[in-house]
Amino acid sequence: MKDKLKQAVGNVVTGDRFWDRETDLALLTNKIDEGANILLVAQRRIGKTSVLAELHDRLKEQYTCLFVDLQKARSSAQAVAALSLAMHDYKALRDKVREMFANILDRVEKVGVGGLDVTIRDGLTGGNWMEKGDRLFEILAGAEKPVLLMLDEVPIMVNYMVKGHDFKITAERRAQADEFLSWLRKNTIEHQGKVRTVISGSIGLEPILRQVKLSATINHFLPFELEPWAEDTAIGCIKALANEYGVTLQDGTAQEVAKKLGCCIPHHVQMFFSHIYDRCKRKGKMECSVQDVGEVYGKEMLGVRGHAELTHYEERLEMVLGKELFTLAVDMLTEAAVEGCLTKEAIAALREEYTLEEADIVEAQKEVIWVLEHDGYIRQSKEGYVFVSKLLKDWWKNRHGAFFTPVSERRV
């Protein structure tokens, strides 16, 4: 393992900045070589996109690697347009795509390269996205090398398709999502062995499909879970970062970082070291002790400023659950943060306090807990449910706990 590492907080990392995951990459490569379609599963901030980027770099000689970011796609046509644009990186594919859109691409020369996306979307406005999409997959299947198609942020796109801006699931929206996912299913099965498809995203796809009963549309994808770093991996990362930036770590300091985090999510490990480094520079002393770690954790890691990456947990949760269930989820998570555990008694007591417009409270709680477990907020314990990450627990308590009354005290 490397003895030095450059910081990469908030960025997709590859090459020299990529840390560990060798076993995961080997397993993924083996499954890809066998022709599997893969659903990459992980909790928040694990580094799914970085893993895809690293796979792209490592396998680009063996495969035609396409990375398609669907975060801004809001329709099937926009997804097909994004796929066609990704194919422009390969001349042989680009020529066939241009031939496919020949009737409208002559305008590209006039609007410039920046208008290519808009121009291709114009060619899909007649509802012919499915026909064009089928043709794109046929082109990929005929590529000189087998294709590795990486579709990032599919869950965000599908979530918008079924809920829109107002987070309301309608039959029409569900039908549109079903049409897109069924189209994707058909093509990934039809061209399996020639096109390997990997789906990932910053929110879980399975909870969204479960809400609208479309889980069957991805049952041919093989789930592959990326777990948090093991403690020794995180400790090695902290030490390598310290070596790179000239920070002397006293005995037990790296271990204390892992202990404070509780769950070694790569992004949080990098964020912790970034605060340690900044503190050392401000003090003019490039040395860090166990006591310093505690102070950095309490002041910077749990501070009220500059934590878009932790606020992201709340935003993505509301995106999946919608406003009504999100309020219930915040109450349940805050109970777990303040009391240390969301007990069965607390869950039962909360049922008496909620009257939901569109759901039965018991089923709503089951759904919330399933989403929270799936996306790595909580795990089951003997007493009930507890936070997976100590950092997230402490941050959540700081953010929501001051004006929160535990369920047991509400009943007094």
C-alpha cells in the first residue's frame, strides 16, 4: 500500500489519489468479465462514482468504457441524449450516432459544439426516444471491443420521473418510469455479453422502485455492495495523508480518528484529515495529538459551518421519502441520536403522534426504517435501531437535538 496520498475531499478520485478498494475492484472486474449487469449499492459518501472512474481507467484498454451522468436527466429522451453524447468519445461510435441523427445534426455546425445536446434532444421530441435508444444499444453491441456502460445517478433521474418537483407519485409518472426501466431491462438482457451495464447513484435505487412497485425492472442486475473502509484501511489512509503533507502524528492519533468516526466512510476520513491539516497550519505546528483529534472533532467536524456534505444526508433523504415521510424520519432519527437508540417502544409511541394524509402510519414507519437501513443511516440492534456512523449521529444530535423532546418525556 502507498505510504503517501494527496487529499481528495469532495472530488472524484482515480490513480494516485485513489486509496485501496483493490479487492472490490478485482471482484467487480471479474463479474464484468463474466458479462454481469451490476447494481452498485452503498451508503452515502462511500465513493461509488470514484470506483466507476477507477474502473474506467483500469479497463479502458479491454473495454469500450462509457460513463453517462444522468443526474440532470428528467426524462427518457434526455437519458438517451446523454447516452448518445457519451458515445461521441469514440470515433467509430460517433460516426454511427451522427448518421443516426443525420437529419438534424447539420445544425450543430451553426450552433457550435455547446448546442449538441440540445440538437440531439430536438431529434427525440417526437416520442421516438425508444427507437433511437434501441439503435444506440445495437451500435454499442457492434463495437469492436465489448462495452462497459456506466450509468451514474440513475436513482435521481428515476426519482424525479415518478415524483416530479412536488414529490407526488402519480399513475402517469409511474408509467413513464416503468417505460424507461423496461426499455433498459430489455436492452441490457438482449445485449448481455456485448454490453455490460453498471448502475449507481448517490441515493438508493431499490427504495424508490419499491415505493412504486417497479422492483422487478432491475431484478436482472447483480447487486454489489461497497462497504465502508475497515478501520486499518482508514488508519493507513490517515497516515499516508500525514506523510504527504508533513504532519507528524503522535502515537494513537490515526486510531483515534477512526474511533471518533465510528464508521470509516472514505469521504469522512478525508474530511477529518483536511481539518487536522488546516488546524496544524493555523497553529504553525505540524504535529497532531490524540487531544487535537478530539478538539477537531468537536469544533470542526461537528461545527455548524461548511458542512454541505453532511447536510446532503438530509436533502437526499427528503428526495427519496417526500416531505410528509421525511418529517417522520427526522423525528425517528433525532430520537436515535439523542437517546442513543430508537427503541420499539419509541416507534410505537410515535404512531400516536402522526396522522398522515397518504399512508397508514404503521406501513409508513416500516417504509422509513427500510430506507434508513438500506441507505446506511441506521442498523438494527438488540434494543431497536442505532446510527451506523458515530459522526452522523453526533452531527444529527447537534443539528436537531437542542429543541427535541425524547418520546419518553412526551408521555410524562
